[in-house]
Amino acid sequence: MEDRKKELFVEYEKYAEENGIALNPNERMTNAVIEGLLNHEDNDGERYCPCRKVTGDKEEDKKIICPCIYHLDEVKEMGRCHCNLFVKK
């Protein structure tokens, strides 16, 4: 799992940079979210945000695949996304 965590960290770090945001500098928090994403991927087949409820409706749940459709607005409004993976730069 450690290799997968590192790969995902790099992937999301690149994504954040490309979108003018940052990964949460709190390493413990970021690791917890990434572990949650990987657990969802293993159990549900998708990297659903660990802070969102998976409904089982594939179409509805597409919205909560990380990075979810809500994260950029949340970072803009609150300075962080709901699960604390992404923060304002």
C-alpha cells in the first residue's frame, strides 16, 4: 500500500499545482485521506472521497470520485475541501 500511497500523493500534488491549489501540508491528514481513497478503491472500485457518502447509484456517485466536483468551490469558499486533502495556496 505504501507504493500506492506515494503514487497517489504525487498524482494529487501534480493535480493541485495544475489547478492553483495545494495539498494539505498536514502530512497526517493527507495520509489519512489518501488511505481512505485507496480503501474505497479496493472496496468500491473507485476513489470516492472518504468524507462523502457512497449511495450505490453509479451515476450519482461519479460526483464524489476524488477530486470530486465540489472541491474547487469548497477551497475557494472555505480555504479547503471538505475532506481536507486540498487547500488554498
